[in-house]
Amino acid sequence: MSKSTKATVVFLALMVGVVVYLSLRIPAFECEVCLTFGQERVCRTAASGSRKEAIESAVTSACGTLASGMSESIRCQNTRPDSVTCVPK
């Protein structure tokens, strides 16, 4: 094998390793976010390795239900949640 082929194989193996590691990481926080957008209010729960990531995931999930279209989704995700409750796992 040439040097470039070996380098490519090593790089791909490292990338697969990183993806597997990040996918199997045990969530450290579980957060419930309640959000009002337009006339509707929903609550969604998400878990992640950090509190911030768990909140962002829950907001994204809530906005997936509340908003339609890209501009509404962006406005929804920039809306302050009504409540945020996080617990360590």
C-alpha cells in the first residue's frame, strides 16, 4: 500500500472511532423544556452529555412541533423557554 492509502485508512478508522465514541457516550443530564410559540405550548425532554446540549436538543424538538418552515424554526429556537428543568443522570 502507498503512504497516501495508509494515511487514508488511518484517518477513516479514527473518524469511525470518534463517531462511535460520541454516539455511545452516556448522557449526564436530562432536561425538560416547555416552550410557547405562536398560540401553542409544548414540553419536550432530551438528554445529553452537558446541560446546555440537553436544553438545546429539547428546544429543537419542541420547535419541530411548533414551527413550520426555516424562518419560523429559527425564531422558535431563539424564543426563551417558559421553563427548564434539568436533573443529573
